[in-house]
Amino acid sequence: MHMRHERSLFGALFVSLLVLGGVFFLGVYIGHENRPAVEKIAGLVNKDIPAALPGTPVDFAPFWKAWGTIDEKFVSAESRTATSSATSDPEKEAQKRVWGAIEGLVGSLEDPYSVFLPPVDAKIFEENIQGNFGGVGMEIGIRDDVLTVIAPLKDTPAEKAGLRAGDSVLEIDNTATAGMSVDEAVTLIRGEVGTSVALTIAREGTKEPFEVTVTRAVISIPTIDTESRKDGIFVIRLYNFSAVSPTLFREALREFVLSGDQKIILDLRGNPGGYLEAAVDMASWFLPAGKIIATEDFGGDKDPIVYRSKGYDIFNENLNMAVLVNKGSASASEILAGALAEHGKAVLVGETTFGKGSVQELIKITPDSSLKLTIAHWLTPNGNWISKGGITPAYEVAFTEKDREEGKDPQLEKAVSVLQHLAANE
């Protein structure tokens, strides 16, 4: 999702609208007064509507022929009697067709993060971003056309119920998710605090799908934890990129400096992202002024926007740094990890990231309907598209269910080993 002054990368990710309120969008009002009147559409009086759009070869004749054929021949199950037919609302029925046509138009883009929100869905969406709902505390997205858990957030109902990054959500309360958009899934998962939602889950390494019941709650999202280990390694665990994350990160770095440690691990596992500005600010502590952190690519002939380091750059070459990532690291996490790795400031350890590198903008189509449209993609400093396969760490380390059950963390252990080796060879 996208805003010009404080750009949010929840995307789809939005931090799942199951989780956060306070996500803001720049809406662009699109000519409500210039659209064909419903009365004209209902009567198929389309002489004022062009047969093709200027500058395109698109012929709208098939659309209008289909519309007219529906008007002429279609008989619904609700029109079995003269009474039901007489009480139908032609204007309302015609408007439903308009919404359906727009939904089909957006669906033809085959982009899981672009979606049309007719009035009812738009209202629910606005309630979501205002936080007037109960959630389960997880980020969801579409991976390989399947609704997927990007990351359950720390200490939330989703995490406590055992959901894992990478879980495929096959059903929500017995409703199949095949072909379902993220927004539709959010609508089904959100609900009254204290009620439950049943999710049918498929998990890698598990033979059969299984059901997980999660109780909705008001979600309080942690931001950061720190740990100064006995082996001289300082660990910062960052759970999201919220508006307060840069301040908390600065305080964590101050703890690190005061600890006297020379080695640091930044743990971005299960971090679904958040504000771009937070990622830029955090990267600036390690990069000279002007270094590219990310590029927003709008495609075609449009000029990209390049985001550069603010140049805090307080650490010298003696700093040894590792960043932990996994398939639950998305969006702003991928931007930060990619920038630090490609500028040689950190080594990445763990699993390939989720690959959520697109930007959505919420655009008003009418006063009570909206279009959430992908308008750009994020590139790493070296020009790699985050959306195309995510970011692969230099040291790939699996984290199995058995490791979890035994309380082991092979990814953290590998990061510690890598940092110790680097320090020993200086």
C-alpha cells in the first residue's frame, strides 16, 4: 500500500488488516460525475459511451452486446412470479453488474494485490484500517496462487494457536480460499473479539491438511526485543516496521554500543514489514549518505523514485553483522536486509524471504467504492526485483518442526558461528 509522504509496505500485505489499525492511504478521486449514469446503463442507452477507448484498439461492442442479451433473455431464480419480478430493482441490479464488470477487469491483471472494493467491501476495508475489529495477529499474502501465512506476530492468537510462516490456508470456516483475494480472506477472518475462526491449513512436511481454531482478540503488536549474549554478540529482534520502530531501533543500537559488544545479529524472521521510512532510517545507521537503499520502479517511461541513506553511518569497519531472515520476512524487512547485504554491511542467514515487493495505492472510484491497485515494485540497490523470488541469504539454513519442538534454533546458531569466524579472521 502506498502513500506519498509516509509510504506503507503492508501491502498485501498490509499487516494483514487482521492486525493493525492506523494504515493510511492517499486516495485519488476519479471522475464520479463523468461515469455513465446508472439509468443509462440500465436502459442500454449507450450512445454517449465510446465503442473504444482513445488510443487503444479495444472494442466495447461485445460488452454491450452481452449486456443487452442479459437484459433481453436472462431469467433469475428470483423472477419466478409476476410479484417478484415487479418488485425487482432494475437500477440496483444494473449497478451490481457494473461492480462485477470492474471486478472482472481488475481480476484480468492476475495480480493478487490489486482488487476492486465495491461499497460493502470498501466499508469493511475502512473499518479494518481504523482498527475497529478483532483479529488473529498474522500477515497473509498470496504465494503461487495460494493464500499463505506470511508471518504470525509475536504473542498473538495466531502464534499461540501454532500457525507458522509458510502455512497454506485452504479454508476459512469451511469456505475454500481458492481464487480468493487477500482482502476477501481478511473479511472472513476478522470478526468480533472473543469469537473463533477455523482455518484449514496445509503445511510442508505434514501429509494431510489440519484445522486450527483461533480466537479473535484485540491485537497488541510488540516492536523490538534486545539481548546481550555472554559470547559477546548483541541480538536485536525486530517484529515490525511501525511509526515508532525507528526510535526504538535507535535506543536498541545505543544499548548495543554501551554493551561493548562488537558483533550484532538483527533478527527479521517473521517480520512482515511496515513503513518504508522506518526501513530507510534503520539502514541509514550503517550506510554513508547517498547510498541507495531501495528504488520504487513504476515501470514504462515513468521515472523511478530512489531512496537513499540519510548517512548516520556511526559504525566503523570493526562491526560484524548478520541478519536473520526467513519466508516470513517480507516487504520492509526485505528492503532493509537487501540493502545491508548488497552494500556489504551484513551477511544474511536463514531462508529465502517471502518476496512481497509491490506497492499498492488506494484509489476512490466513486465516493463509496475503491480500487486497490499495484502501482510500483521495489528494487534492491543492485536492481533486483524483490517480488521475483524474494531475497536468498548467503547462508541458507532450514528451521524444521523438529528443531522447534526440541527448542533449537539452527539459524541463530549459524549466524553466531559466521560472526565468530569473521571476528577471528580480522
